[in-house]
Amino acid sequence: MNPEDIIQGSVRLSSLPVVYFKINEVINNPDSSFEDVANVINHDSSLSARLLRIVNSSFYNFPSPIETISHALSIIGTQQLRDLALATTFISVFRGVPEQWISMNSFWRHSLACAIAARAVGMELRDGNTEKLFLGAMLHDIGKLILLENRPDSIWGILEQGRTENKILHLLEREHFGFNHGHVGAALLQAWNLPESLAAMVQFHHDPMAAGDRVQEAAAIHFADFFVKAMELGSSGDPLVPPLNPEAWEVLGLSTGFLERLWSRVDSQWREIVDIFLFG
């Protein structure tokens, strides 16, 4: 069995919102304008409303209101707004996961906290597309949902073993399956033809030093996951906080002074972003 076998049984395999592909098609057309991209987004009124709420939130803290999608595109950029658009649609893709398996509210609260932290790390490192890190962090644990839906008995046994023996879940997954939820999430993203950089962030967020030329991005997700678990913001089912890989910390080269600023930023933005994504 491999991760591809797992996702073949998933009802989510054909669920990626069509609007993402429409946005991507327009962005990749060299003759397209901001207005063309905006027209695709505006066709989905709930998506455009959520995106405008995000760009007018403390997440960006612009000095004056952004009133149109075209204006948002001109300030944030097309690739960046596309990544935000995809992030906002993923929650609807995974609606219907049974609550007896996992609290989806708590799952997305953790994922969004991780996304805010990863974006902040990207800003500190002067990454050119911090929304890419936001999206990668938001999706880092979706492999858990696929495993819960398609191998529920195995996952229940792993969860129970983790609780009773105080063991890290992704290590137990590897013992049981030969891979962990990161590999399953990456297989799903690859099946959806999403960027390889995104799949690498998801696949290697527990093993960032194996990510090759994507090591800094994977290290950012790894660190953000560790950090927000320590903050106890939401939960994706882990009874323990997996240890921080010291080599990943070295790769990022962050100062200890940044940690206090990061805690403050995540704490101040998290509730607002959760409200927009989960209730907006």
C-alpha cells in the first residue's frame, strides 16, 4: 500500500473547487488583465466577499479600505490572491468529515493558526509569496482527514496507541503504513495538479531536511506547526507536541526575539481569521 492507494478511495479526490482552475487559467493567459481575474473571482460572490474581508483585516493592516477585487489584485498580486482564494475554498471541500472522528472546528483552528505563523515566518525571511506559505500550512494536515475517511480502524488504533503510550502520531503512522499523513496530503495535492512546491511543504512538514530545494519552505511549516501547538490553538488530533527539528531551526535562522513578536501576531490575528474562514 502507498499514499496513492489511500487517495484513490477518497471522495475528496474530485472535490477541488472549479473556481481555482478558472482563476489559474486566466492568470496563466499572458493576455489577461487584473479585470479578467477579478471577473472570475467576482462570479463567486461568497469567495469575493471573504477575500475582501481578509485584505481589509489586520492580516494586511492596509491604511485605507480595499473595496474591489481588482484593487486587491493590484496591491497583493495575482498569484498571492489566487493562493488565498484556494485557501478559503478548502474548508468547503472537507465538509462532511464525521465529527466522531475529529472536531473539524478545532482542526481548522489549528490549521489557520499554523498558516498565520508560517506567513509571519515568510515575512521575516522576506519570502516573495508569503500567501504560498499560508496555504501550505493550512493544508499540512489534510492527509489526516483522508486517512480518517479511508482507514478509520487503523487510525483509531494509532490514536489510541498515541494516547496510552505517549507517542508521536506521525511516527506511529509511519510504523503502521510505511508513510505518514504528510505523504497522503501531498499525494492528494499532486492528484489535483497543484504546484509541486505546495505538495513538498505538506509532505515534508515533519521531516523538513528531506525536502531538497524546498527545505526552507518545509522548515517554515514545520516550525509554525510546532509553535502553534505550543500555543494550544485548536488541535489536529495529536496528544503531544512533536519536537522541533534543530536543523530546521538553523535553516530558518530566526532570532529568539522574533518568537515574542510571532506569538503576539498569531494571538492578535487568529480569532479574526478564524471568524472569516469558518463563519464568513
